[in-house]
Amino acid sequence: MNFVQATVLGIVQGLTEFLPISSSAHLLIVPRLLGWKDPGAAFTAVIQLGTMLAVLLYFWRDIVRIIGTWFRSLTNKELRGHLDARMGWYVGLGTIPVSVIGLAFNHLIEGPARNLWINAASLIVMGLVLMVAEWAGRQKLEVGDLNMRDGLIIGGFQCLALIPGSSRSGSTITGGLFLGYTREAAARYSFLLSIPAVVLSGLFELRKVSEGGLPIAGTAVATVVSFVVGYASIAWLLKFLVRHSTLLFTYYRVALGGVLIGLLAAGAITAT
């Protein structure tokens, strides 16, 4: 992997990680279209650390407050009903389902599931599910209304992101919309919920750098670029969702999935 390829893939990761359009699918599709070698699931997991650093920087005040309040609530009963203390539990417990399932099916996620037919179908199906959630959701609840049940349900939706093409943010935002949360509230919780899962996944795959399974220089460049672009993407998406629906992303997902199916059927690109 040369620096041009690493930079392009970093930009793709940064642009698509937080938008509900699936970064994993794009990191598969772009190299195939350009005739590059598949960077692999481990590369995708590691450069996600760059976009997670963007989340940490963007929400650092919220994160510090949540962690601090959660720890104090362990000994101070008066703080246990505080949103920040509750959010600490919601994010922690909501991460368990995706962690367990991700470890259990890691061999499938890094292998057969990377088939482009699966990605194309997932782009379309989950795009349509997002559209249904947009239309069916009441969109009246804010982050402050979040409770344990909803936090765990949205955490369950995050498991869908293990299917390449589904999108982590798309899956969790969809869950939030179905439960009646506003788009911005669903996106904010989605970003916070993604931190433990993506960081653990990225650190787990970092072992492949020392094993020689990843190009060190290319991975480093892509990670840095994904951080810069990812930070801008977070700011843009939160502002966008205040005034606009998620239908733009549904249209894009369905169109991309359709084009991908056409290319695969015509033999212009290979599925694996």
C-alpha cells in the first residue's frame, strides 16, 4: 500500500464512519473499483481508531463528565439518577452484545461476510429499514430521556453493524429513531456508544501490525487522515440532522447497492 492509497482510504473512512452509509462497505468497494488490493478487515478495524479519536476529541467534555460522574455515583447514591451516571451504565452495558457476538463470529466477519453481494444487499436493506424508522419514529425524545431499556435496545441494534454494509452509526441511529428519539439525540448516543466497541476492536486487530499482517506506514497515514476527516464529519452530521431527515442517506445507500449489484452481475468487479 502506497501513501496515495493510504490517504484515499483514510479519507473514505473519515467520511463514511459517522454517516449512516457504512465505512466497511466503502473500504471494500473503493479498492475494487480502483483495482487495488483489499486492505482487509484488520486494516479497517485499526484505522477506525483514528475516527474514534475524533469522537473522543469532539465529545471530550461529555466523556470526562460521564466517566467522572459514573465513578462518583458508585459511592454517592444521590448521583445514581444523574444522566451522566446513567449514561456510563448505558454505554458500558450497551457495548456487551456487539463485543460478544463480534468475538464469536470474528472468523466470518473477517472472511465470508466481506463478499460484495452481502455488502450490496446490506446497503439496500438497512437503508430501507432506516427509511421506515425515519417515517415511523415519533422523534420527540432527547438524550436526557434515555433509560436502561432503550440503551440496551440500541446496543442490540449495534450488533447489526457486524454485517459489512450495515453501518454502525446507521444501525444505532435506526434503533434510536424506532424508539422515538430525535435524529440528533440518536446520533449523539450512537457516537458515544461506538467508542468502547471500536476501540476494543481496533486494539484487538493491532496485534496484526506486529505480526506483519498490516503495512505499518500505510496504516498510520490512513489512521491520521481518518481522524482529521472524521472530526469534520461529526460536526457536519450533527448540524445536518437538526434540520434534515436521514432520507438522503437512504437514497444514497439504495443507489450504491443497486450500482454494486449491477457491476457484480455484469462481471465488472468480483465479489471476493
